[in-house]
Amino acid sequence: MALLEIVKFPDPSLKKPSEPVAEFDEALSRLIRDMSDTMYAAPGVGLAAVQVGVHRRLFVMDSREEDLGLEVYINPVIVGGEGEVETEEGCLSLPDFNETVTRKARITIRYQKVDGTLEEGALNGFRAVIFQHELDHLNGILATDRISRLKRSLYTRRRLRQVKQEKQEKHG
Ligand code: NI
């Protein structure tokens, strides 16, 4: 089991869009294993490659619903969506972030599996929310970009204070 370091806000690399996955090889399988280990250990319900410093279009998730277990989405796209749902979202890259975000309630998706085969599917409920949150990561968009400017500046200020404190503690 290998745990990867999770990149946290305000690291600018989180704002950089990810490139498509082209090689469905052993290195990809290893990355997916390490990402899922890291997600479960955190613990979290989703983790995008960009959050461990790899700018490739893939993410892992586990909604902990219906015993579906680990879900892996490579080169994912949303081809349709309808309805709206509001959810209190957190993010492994946004320490102590917890804000209501509005997302599509139902989405139809297309993606590739670990072996490269193309799949289509439909998601709703919490799984649809996680999918949209993680897909945002691949486009350099954070949950903080989905809330009001006031809430965003409050969170940013709080987080920058926290980072400063952590640095001071580290340097004793
Ligand atoms: Ni996130």
C-alpha cells in the first residue's frame, strides 16, 4: 500500500487543467491503486489525479452507497444532465471546507475503464455529485469556485491563516 501526498489549496497546480490519459499500462494501474489507497486512508469519497500532483484526466471515487465499492473514471465526460441538487461538499484539497454547492441531479456520462474500453452510464444522487466535483478538478476548478465570492474570500482568508500557522509550527 502506497499513500500519496495530497496537494492542498492554495497550491497553484490545482488550477491547472489535466491532459487526457493515453497509455493504459501498468503505470496507470499502479497510480489508480495508490490513489484509491490514499482516498480510503484520508478518508474521502473521491480523489482526482491532479490532487496527487499528476495532471491526467482520471479520478477514483467510492460513495459508500449500495456497496458499489471503488469506481474508476478515466477521460470522463458528462454528455447530459438534468435537475438540480444542493449538497454540503468537502474536498481533500480544501482543509476544513464545508459549503453547499449546486450540481446537476442526474447526469449521463462517458468514460474509459482501466483497460481502455469505452463505457457509458447514468448517475444520480451522491454519486452524480461526486462525479461532477471530481470532473471539476480535472478542469482546474475547485469547489471554492462554485460558491459565492463572499464565502470564497472568507474561506481563502481562513485557509491562508491556517497555512501560516502550520509553517510557524513546523519551524518551531
Ligand atoms: Ni475535491
